[in-house]
Amino acid sequence: MIIKFKRYKGSVVGTSLIGEIDVSYKQLVKVFGKPDKGDGYKTEAEWRLKFEDGTIATIYDYKSSKTYDPEYGLPVEEIRDWHIGGFPEDKSKILRNVYVAILGKKGIIKKIFQEEKFLW
């Protein structure tokens, strides 16, 4: 199963945290490309994505990088706790799309999903 998406440059105002994922920065770059810069305070890296079903997702670090906490924060390349944002009414679709895109790129998804009738 392949989930198609493109980088999204539109507004994400109104999106909020809907989930989290434990994955490496390197894997996110492999799947989604290099991130956009965050807000320079609470976030250092952000991916804005629009999936083929029209859902919009953001993946971002939140208060975990050296940008936010120079003493205890991590370099963005070492962060594993990523937030997933989106519009609340699309929560299940967004989480499915993000997880399938990442797992599919790792080759794991073929073993889990043999057909698209899998229900979340």
C-alpha cells in the first residue's frame, strides 16, 4: 500500500495535536524530504503534508530541541518524539496516512496490510 502526498505550503491555522510518533529524524527525511524550518522557538523542524485524500497533516518537534531549550534540548537530528497535527475531524485518516507512509517506506507495511480493507 502506497500513500501519496505532497508538501503543503498553505495555511495550517486551526490544526492541533492529534497524535505522536516515535521515529528518527533520518527516517522522516527519507520519507517526507527535508523539513521546513519551525517557528524558531518551540519548533525547529516541521513537515506540512497534503495527502491524496485531501487531509492535511503537520509533523513537528515541540519543545524538545536546542532551539527551545539550549541546555537540555536535543539536536533536531536526535529527536525521536514527533508530534502529528491536523484538523480534529480528520484525526483517524491523518494518523493512518502518516503511519502508513512511514511504515511503507520501511517495507513493514506490506507485511501488515495485504489489502486496503484494513480498518483503523
